Amino acid sequence: MYTTSANKKQRSSRVNTASTSRPTAPTDEPNSDDENRIEANLAKTQPNKLRKKIQLQMAGYALEMLSSGLFRSHTIGMLVDTQQIQLGYYDHSSILLSAPFSIDTDEIHFLETLYHLRALSLSGRGVVSRLKLPKGDPDDLVSPGLKPTTTLYADAQVYFGSQLLILGNVLYRARSIVGRGTIVIEAAPKEQPDAWLYTAKYSFPPATRHSEASLILSALRTAKQRPEWSWVENHLPNLKFWEDVELTDDDDDEDFPHERIKLFLDEHCPDFGYEKRVLRILVQDRLEPLTSLSEEVHYAQVFCDVLQAHRWLYDHCQILHRDISMNNIMVRKVDGKIFGVLNDLDLASRATKEMSATSKHRTGTRPFMAYELLDPKKVVSHLYRHDLESFFYVMLCLCCRYNLDGTRAGNEYDEWFTRSALDVKRSKTDMFTQLEAFEPPVTPDFSAFEPLLVHIHGLIKEALVQGLVSGIQGTPFDPETGNNRLTYENFLDNLKTFDNENFTIHYLSPSPLPAQPVDESVLEEDQREMRAKMGKWLDEDSYLADSKPSGKARKGKARNA
């Protein structure tokens, strides 16, 4: 709970504690007075503009509360504008503002509001505590000699199933109000406190979305069914623990608002599509970022690896990733060997007989999304070729914005990271419809990628032109492949050899598109197996115990029998 006031001198001190992750810029008194005079003038001449400014300020504090410090399912704020009061509610699915009311005319209502806010439980205030600490003296949970730290969970000892891990630094924290609110923290075994072997990911996805852990476990289990598929394991995350947690332990907790908000919005604003969320915890072996590489040929090899794993996953597990980005293409290094890994299946989906969106938001990371998916006015199914297009944007941004050592080299395509979805769509469409020859502004370190980028750009351009011609002339058009331009085979032909070095090709014969839908009974069986393993630490044998092939592999075995 925090308060935002139009008068900065009256602002609650607790507001500042919500923003400790950002240092406060020094200010002097004249600037503060000037700002107060401006706000006073706005209050007289343009009261609505001032209120909007304060609402944005309150939303900024909510952003800090939801993306810094404690795990939070939601947060509540109070806007004080002279005598006017307005409450704001923010969670990972919505932003809701109450109707303003006056302290002068509704004093009792104001006092009742303060009383009820004061009486809220921790869950009612949005604090989610799911760290399973070992029993014993709290002083024993902190290693001696440690210096004070502002990292809230650093050095906490937490049980994940039977495994006790020590949490370290936050590796990634999403900064958004609406969304998954993902936090990734490095973790080490208690007996090896300096070996950061794992990452623990906490997120708040929609409860209706397929669990990332269920998809990973299904894929790894399927890869063990045939010797010729064993290569895939090197290119997928190695899952160790997972758990889905309801955001309140008590179904009758009257303080917890999500269920009441959903019921109200479903009845009065059915088009809003409020999404109930869960806290999803996942631990896996730690991987290295794409930019940890130091040679062009290794970057190319990683792209070739991930392209193959991505298509195998689609063909044999009916899983389409749908969020190809620089952060989700990672690296595993084993005994001097480098393997590209397709990470983060948070937004992945299974191909079913009745495909439907499991979230009201479009899936993907905006700078890397296919241009067709960026139009907010069009409903477009996410196809396999859209992921191929995302691979191109990842390579393009890497080669034009980074040096070989992973440091930033420039601001090419910055607008893709900062502008609206529609602006990004226009920018990408212009790139493929320009009359001039495409000359990617690659950095000197990535000059060997230029011919590859030009060729793939040409494939996407041809597919776009074919679609436009088809729409005008009524000629046939295959949306799955862009009239055979955007195909796995064409991308693999471009990536299998780089700078005179041939890469290992494991997957030469992909299945026809689209993928055959996975049977619903298979999904139900997968869910049963996942529930049995939820909350347990998984070792290598866990993937084989009671395992059965997934999707097409399972059907194939039945036919052979």
C-alpha cells in the first residue's frame, strides 16, 4: 500500500521505499518549488491533466512494487489530490482505478477505506511468500562474514523438493505491471555454495497456460525414446524442479481479490478477459547467454543447433515455441563443446485439434515478433513460419547491435525496442517492401553474417510479395510456408555451412506442415504425470520413470506394436 499526493511535500515516506532499486537523482529546492508551482497552476487551469499526471506517477510506484523486492501478486495505491481521493489496484493482469471521492463530503467513507486497508492480510496486500526455508535458528541461514546487501533473496537457503539451494544474484527481472513478472535467480547447492549450477525462475503466468515444466519434461522424455533422438537433450533445458502455487493458501481468504475481480469483470466487461494467474516456480541447470560467445562461427553453430531442436520439438512433441528472442537462445558448454539451447517455453503451445489462445495478449517479444503478429487490429494464428521470421530478427539485431564480445555496439533498430507494436510492424514491413537492395548495417565483428542475412531477408520479402499478389489476383497461397519460401529446409541450407565450416546436421527429414495435433488423451496423461512429479527434485532417472512417448512418437509406437 502506498500513497501518491499532488503535493510532493505531503507524500508518504513509504512511497520512496518502494523505489529503492533506483537511486534518487539529487534535486535542489528551487527546482522543487518550480515543479510545485507548475502543479498548482495545472490544478487551477487543467485539473484533468494534473490528475492524469499523478495517476501515471502512481502507476510508476506500482511498477516498482511489482518488479522489485518481494514477490507480489498485486499492489494497492491511494492517490491524494487536495481533497480528492482515488484508489488504484494493479496486478499482473489488470490496472483498475476507483471513482474519485471527496474527503470533505465522504469523510466516513475515507475512514472506512483506511480501516479496511490497514486490516488487510499479507496476501490481501499482494505479498506472496513461497520460500521454503530449512528449520532451525534463522541466524544459521546466513553465512558468517557476509556484507549487507540490497538483493532481497541473496544467500537465502531454500528447499526445492528434497534439494537445499542457496539463492544468489537476480539474473533477470521483468519490468512491467501487466505480464508474467518473471524473476530469475542464480542458485547453488548447499554443499557447493560457490557453484552456481542452477537458476530458479519465479513467474505469474495465466493459470490456463500450459506449464513450461510440463512441456520441457514431455520433450526430454520423448527424446529418450529413440537413440537417434538423443541429440536433442543437449539443446533443451534440463529441468530439476517445478511447482505451481495458488496465490493464496486459503480458498476462503476474503482479502484476496483476484477471484472477485474476475467474476465482476466477466459479468460486466466480458470483453476485458481478466486472467487468473498462478505463481510458477521452475529450477533448471544454469545456461549461458547467447552473447557469452566470442567467435562468429560459434554464434552461427548455435543458431543452427536451435533451428534443428525447434523443428524437432514441433514435429515430435507438437510444441511451437512462439517466443524466439535473444534471451531465449542460450548456450550450454560441456567439456569444451558448445551447444545452442532453446530456452524459456513460457509462451509455447501444443498443437491441438482446437487451437485457441491461452492468453489474451499476443505472444512473443516485440523486437523479434513476425510483422504479421504485430497488427493489433488483426487476429492472426501463430504459425511455424512466424518463428522462423523471429530467428531472422534475432540474428539481425545481434549482428547490427553487438560486438563479438557481447558488448553493445550501436543503436540500430532501437525503435523496435521502444515503439508501439503498430510502429514496429510498419518498420519491419518497410524493410521488406523497400525498392533499394537490403544492406544490413552489421558491425565489423559480424561481417561474415551479411550474406546470410541478405539471403534470408530475400526469402521473407518473397513470401510477403506472394501474399500480396495472392490477395489482389486471387492466386493460390500457402500460409504455412509463404508459398514455400519460409521453410525449415531453406533456413537450414543457409545455416548448415558458415565461413567454410560445416556443422553437424541431426535433423534432415522434418514432417510435413502443419504439425499433426496432439491427442487430448495424451495431454491428460502428461498432466497426470506432471502432477505426480510436482514439488519433487528431479534427477536423470526421473525422466525415464513411468515415462511414455509424447504425441506423435507415442502414436508411432502403438502402430508398430
